Amino acid sequence: MARRLRRLGREVTVLGRNEAIGAQLETEGIRFVRGHLEDMATVTEAIQGQKAVFHCGALSSPWGRARDFYRSNVIGTENVIAACHKHDIQRLIHVSTPSLCFYFDERFDVKEDDPLPSRFVNHYAKTKYLAEQRVDDAYQKGLPVITIRPRALFGPGDTTILPRLIAANQRRFIPLIDGGDIHIDLTYIDNAVDALLLCESAPSSCLGRKYHITNGEPVLLREMLEQLFQKLEMPFQSRPVSYTQAFYLAQALEWIALSLPWIKEPAFTRYTVSILGKSQTLNIERARSELGYQPRISIAEGVDRFVQWQRKHS
């Protein structure tokens, strides 16, 4: 996002904690402010003098302490909102998550206004929901804001989705829950950046709205993995696993991790099992019709681009 804005000739400031990435961005003409979202003074400094704010930062993980998620995702968002009010920001674009739409279940074509589950799958989803509430309240108080919920970002620079699957494949195997015949949504990173820019320039009728963002082409998990490893020229090592067995094993592993403080994170969680074992797709028609969003890079082309990047950096 920062690099795209810079290429468009914009003056860009990035707030973050990774000094190595910050130093690289500075060589590209991007101002870097070292800090974290929970530090109100640093957030205020970073936002001062800006025209628009893209709030993309969050603690995103399937496991962790509730208070850590709350500090980063809720208090951090409150700080961003307060700084935007203070400096009369013309538009805040808030990045949320569709994870708050699911609860260990299968759901197809989920729309932005469909009912949310009565419980959330983990602390991440719950605190992102609370952050959305803070953003909604800020809109009611006059802050010009738009929220997007991008699903499963991938592409060059990915450190989460495809690299973890590759590592699992190299280490032992990838468990294909009930054969891997589930439909999933992915979002190529450049398409998500397109959506963010569209939010910045969207008409005022879009303010206060939420938008699901995906590639708009649900794929079968098994077929996507087969294509990925074929392009990587790696043998695809998979093993069929029962969803029920995997779910209850994950539940046991979570209980052990909670009981034994020296275990930082279980090998896998119920959330991970549901992501790999249940079809979950989103409807993006609102983004298409109101924002003019149109995914430019297909999943197939996105995987090709990721493979090229992976070969250069592995």
C-alpha cells in the first residue's frame, strides 16, 4: 500500500515496529515512524499533517492472550480514531476482517449485513469486531470512514498463508481435512490495494459502509494446493484427515496450551481446522457496485507471481 501510494506521487508516512522494513521504505522515499498502535503520542505524531489514513495494523494470529489482542486491535483503533478527529483527517479507511463472520461452520456467499455469530472463533475476531464498533461510533460522530474486510491476502511478500503451507509440506505433509474439497476465498495483495485506493476516492454515500473484498473466484483448496506445488516443482505431500478428529485434537491442544504457560502456541487450533475444513465464501457485489471494485489479478496469475517471488527469496 505504501509503495503504491509513493509510485502515485503521494507523500507517505508509515507507522510500524519493524525497523528493517522501515529502513528499506525510507530508501524508497517513504517516511517511517517507529512505534506501536497502543502509544497514543506516536500515533498522533504519525497522523499529523496527513490527508487520509489507512489503518491496516493489527495483531493478527490464531492464538494469543486476550489482553494483547485488545490492546492492539481495540485500543490501537481508538487511538487512530482520536488522532484522526484531532487532525481533521479527510478520510479514514479501516481494515477489518471477515473472520468475525464465521464460527466453525460452513457459510457461502456471506454479505456484509448478514447476521454475525453469537460467539467469535478467537480473540482476534472478537477484538476486530469491537474495533469495528468503535469505527461505527466514530462515523456517527462525524468521522469520514469506510471499512473493508479483505479475505486471506496472498502474493509476493506473504509471510502467513502460502509460506506456512509450503513449510508444512516440506516438514511432513499438509492435512487435507475431509479430502480438501472445500471452497475458499483468497485475495491477491494488489487487488486489496486497489480496494483501499477506491475507498479513499469513493463518494460520500459510501461513508460508514463495510465492504467484503476477495478475488471473487472461490476455489477448491485441494486444487489450489496442487497447482501451487506443481508450479513450485515440489511434490505435494498430503494426508486425508477427519474434520471431527482434527477439531477435537485441536481443542485438546488448546486446553494444554492454556494449562501449561511455557507452551506459547498449540500446533494448530480449532480456528485453523475450520479454515482448512469448512467452505467459507463471501459476496463482494456491494464492493463491485458501490466502490467500482474489480479484481484485476486472478488467483492463477497471483500464484504465478508468488512463485516467482518465492524462488528469488528462498
